Amino acid sequence: MAKRVKFPLNMGNDIMVRDIDELKSNYNAEKVTEYFLNGKLLTWLEDRYYDVEAEQVKALADSSGNDPAAGLGRIFGIEVESDIDVEMLKIRNERLAKLREITSDDEIISNVDLVAFDQEELGDLLDEEKQTIYLCGDKFRLPQSVNNIRYIGVNSPIITISGDDEINLEEIGITIEKCIFSEDTQARLKKQIAVQKPIGIWRDGDFEFEYIDDKLCLKKYLGKDEAVKIPDNVSIIGERAFERTNVYTVIIPDSVYEIEGLAFANTKLKSIIIPDSVTSIGYSAFMCSEIKDIKLPCGLTKISNGLFYESSLENISIPETVIEIGEEAFEGTNIKTIELPYGITKINRYLFLGQVLKT
């Protein structure tokens, strides 16, 4: 039997409890109630074979009582003196679940009470005079009248700073991180500031992105649509970005110049138009896809190893710029005849199984 990984419960102030005696000695009614509401308390008890307490917690969850904090106190022999706002804890757990769908950053998650999911919540946090605010939404308008605030983007929100005058962020004491300025705000910045780019991988809609140097890379498609249009500002389609998805048709914008390895491997992809801006396509990018016809972009110089390996490819147009074809590039496809450009200087082994080459 595989060994269970037993996680401790944090009672606040970094006090971690690992058994029931530690739990009772460091009992925090609010934290225990929170763990009860999100199911972690029951898992914690079951992992340690505290069967009696686990059954009591299950019964409490099934009951219609409105005061689980008092019930939990009775289970663990603790007198709960202070009132616990259970509704607020439920709301907090919902916010945590929503935040975890967008980011796995522990620092952000631990500061869920400082996260604004919309403009109204931003206003509430400003009213509470919070000095650090996390922004998780499509767009926000920031006031110039509230100074000495540090704004941190969670999912690369678009930021507009109120007013019509020029902006000097240093003078008004505002710091903005991992956000993108709107065109209007960018134009009004008194000092030329490059658009602040998010650090690491972040999610926007059905896509995960990451900046590689100054180039925006589409790291992963997370949606379930069959027809997908890649955003216009993407430069790189990352490794395995669409692998094992349900995509049927993909539209690639002219901003893309590189498609990395296995990007569309093991998909239902049947239709794709690759713009001539693409000059590099990585290994096995269309391996085991259902694509039948494709025109490779002008400017491509190499067909990478296993590019169409075991795919449904029947027809391909290869540009005159291609000078090299990698190993197993067309092995296992349905191609009968391939016309190669005159400039080919290198063809690697295991390229064809029964196809006819024409030049």
C-alpha cells in the first residue's frame, strides 16, 4: 500500500499541528471551522485514522445546524467563546477556490483577503487603506488620489489610471507590477516606462502565457473549443501547447514566428493555416494529428524530425526555402507522392515508407 502523505493543519502564526493532541493544544476555532468548511479537516482526521472524530465531523456536515464552530468545539472538547462568522468563512473559501483556478502562487493565495476580483472590491480595499492590493480581473481603473499603494497583477490585468493629465508614478507613490497599461495610460506616463510584463506563467481565459525575453509565448491551451483563434500578440506557440486537446481548426496570427515541438501533437487537428511569419517549426509538432492538407510557410528552412510522424497527412506544399528534412518527418503518413524543392541539401534517414519523391 502506498504511504499516505499527511499534511499538517496551520493554526495561524505558522503553528502546524500533526496530531489531535497538538490540535487541541493549539486550537484556533476560526481556522478549524475554515478547514471543516473546505473539507480539509475531515481528510486530516481520516489520514490519521481518527475514526470517531471523523464520523462526528461527517455527521456535523450532514446536519442542518447553523453553528458548526460550536459543534466542532464539542467534538474536540474545546469551549468556543468567540462567535465565528461562518458565512464570511464560506465566502473566503469560495474566493480561494476561484483564485486557485487562476494561480498556484502561494504568496497570492495566502493574501486572498487583499485580492480584488472587480472594481467594486478594489474600492473596498482602498477604503480599508490596504497598502498592497492584488488585481485579478480583466481591467481596473486606479485613482491617482490614493497614494503609496502597491498594485500586483494576478492574471495580467489591463490598468487605466484615472484623469487626463500626465502621470508620474514616483511622485504619486504608486507601484504597479505584473500588469499591462492601457494605451491611454501608457501615452500619459510622464516618464517613458516600458509596459510592465507579468513574471512567470499566468492564465487569461483559455490560455496560459509566459514572456520569454520580450516575446509572448502561448504556453498551454486549456479550453475545450474545436475552433481556436490564437491571440494577435503571441510570438511563440510553446512546446505541447495544444497537445491532446480537442482542437479541430486553428487560426495563427501573423505575429507568430515560432511553433515549438509537439505543439499540436496527438490532436484532432484537421485544418491550420500557418502564416509566412513562421520561420521555425519544432520537432514532432503535428505528430499523430488528423491533418490531411498543409502548406508550409515561405521562409521555413528546415522540416524538423518527426514533424508529421504517424499523422493523417495526404498532401503537403513545401516552399523553395527548405533545405533540410529531418528524420521520420513523414513516416507513417498517407502521403503517396512528395515534391521536394531543388534546394534540398540534406535528407535524414527513415524519412519515408513507400512514398515517391519528386524534384
